[in-house]
Amino acid sequence: MQHLESWSRRRLVALGLLAVLFLASSYSDKLALPGRQLSFPNDHFSHPDDKTEWWYYTGHLEADEGGRYGFQVTFFRFGLRDRQAADKAKPPLFTDLYMAHFALSDKRAKKFYFRERANRGYEGKAGAQADRYYVWNEDWTVEEKGGIHFIRARDRELALVLKLAPLKPPVLHGQNGLSQKGEGEGRASYYYSLTRLKTEGQLEIAGKTHKVRGLSWMDHEFGSNQLGGDQLGWDWFSLQLGNRTELMLYVIRRKDGSPDSHSSGTLVYPDGRSRHLKLDEFRIDAAGKWASPKSGAAYPMGWKISVPAEGIAVEVSPSFPGQELDTRKSTRVTYWEGAVEVRGTYRGRSITGQGYVEMTGYAGRLKV
């Protein structure tokens, strides 16, 4: 019976994925266009008229006994816009599809853990509320109360319970929160970040509980039509420097390997002010490569990053290479998402920091 239930669940997820790929495009989704003003906390909430949406947390944690960890918790919503009212006695055929990823990097042991979930948006198994910030996938949840964010995720020998307090206001990327990803109307997303969140809570591994604290980063994007046919994937960097400055860089790669002109970044100053960076205002050079023994994908590994006008020149190194996620049971995208360390100079002074790097499209073209 348990085998049959597991098979049924996998079949349901597969049907949902097929619906995403082949049926969602037949509906008229709301496009990300200039003129919209993001406001908070309302824009933390779900946006059901946008086809694609994700809430994304990454961070670095230190345990009381000295352990060092990186974490990623991400909730995805893929809208299928059925809202159908034909037969209330039967589950809707094309309800929104909800997925979630939970990854942990044990920096000292150089061990990577990954868990994933996928559910349709009925029977209360998963959802995202449009009137408050509360997103869930079974018992994995993220919510906001009184300006504080709370994350809970548990799966087998792993559990994470965190309280995150923003130390800076939301940062709008692109032009007033509209992040253009390619040529053409609506080929964009609304995109903002909380770039520095004081974090504390508990981490459980194999039955042992660790009290942890650290810094985290939160991204929220929503839109309906981002990558174009000649765009393969992206490299994304979120760096938190020791002088309370943050740097986000987003490079979209074309099929020929060149960066798309719509690639961009954001520099966040210690007082919360930010500066939009165009592609020609920063440089990223890969120092080496790493070949995944699982997917065979060859990823850049280690980077030199500079923002000349701001006097930034840093080297970014992975905590360890093996931080690849194989999400064949949920989003069916294989990508690299890992904790990194930062060293270099800022306006002539030595600087250190930490961050996360995400690389998509190296194990096959990403479709968003």
C-alpha cells in the first residue's frame, strides 16, 4: 500500500509538471511591466496572477560548539490559473503547483544534504496566501509576523527552525523593482531582496540539535515571462561583506556563452541605500571549473569579481565544490547552489565576507 501511495504521488507530481510545461501558457498571465510600485509587507504575500513566483532564503550559520553551515530554503509557486468552478466534488485539474527545496552545507565535513517536495494546491497540502506572508508545503513553512520571518523545515534526519530579523529595508533590483531579463515587453520579473537578516534558531542533524546564529539573505521574485529562446541560464551572486555592504550580481548567459546585455546587479551600502549596476559596471572572471560526478555538468568554480567605480576587487571561493542539487522529484532542474567565502579589497582596505552562488543551465537549458 505504501508503495502504491508513493507511486500515486509521483504520478500526480508528474502530471502537474506536464501541466506547467504544456498548459500554463494557454492562460493569460499578468506580465511584469514598468510603473508598478512595490510596497511592504504586502508584496511579501503571494501574487496569484503571476505565473512564476519564488521565496528564497540562503544563509550562513555557526553552531555554539563551532560547527559552520550554509543553508538554502526555497518555496516555489507555478500558477496554472484554473480557478475552475465546474465540479466542486472533484479536485481541480490545474491547481497551482507548489515545490520546495531545503539544502544544507556542512562546511567542516564538506557534506551536502538536499531535500525536496512537490504538491498540488488542494487539500491543504501546499499553498501561499495572498492576504499575509504565509507559504507552506506540507509541514515546511515560511511566514512573517511583526516584521520577523520564521522558517521551519524538517525531513528525515534534518530539521531547521529559524527566526530572521531584517537589519535593512527591502532593496529593489533593476528599475524600481522591475528586473528586465531580456528584450521585449514583460520579459521581466518584480524582484527585491532583504540582504541582511540577523538569524538564530536550531539545526538538527541525525538526532543531534545545534543552537545556531548567523546572517541570511532573502529574495522574492514574481512574473510570468522571463527567459528568451536564446538564453540558456544564469549565474547569480549574493555577497555579504564585513563592512555591512552587500552585492548582488545576476548574469544571464546566452547559448553562445556570452552575457546578455540585460544582466545587472545591485550594490547595497551600509545605510541601506542602493545603486543599480549595469553589465559594463562589473566584471566576473571564473578561476577554474568543477565537473559534477552526478550530472556531468561542468560549472565555473571560483571567481574574481570587480566593481571598479566602487573600488571593489574580491575573490569568491566555494566552501566546497559538491553543492549541486538534483531536483528530478520537484522542479526537474539540476543546478549548483552553494555557500561561498569572500576575500579581497574595498576601496583599498582588506575585506572578507560570505555569500551564495547559484548557477543554472549548465546541465541543460533552464525554462522559466
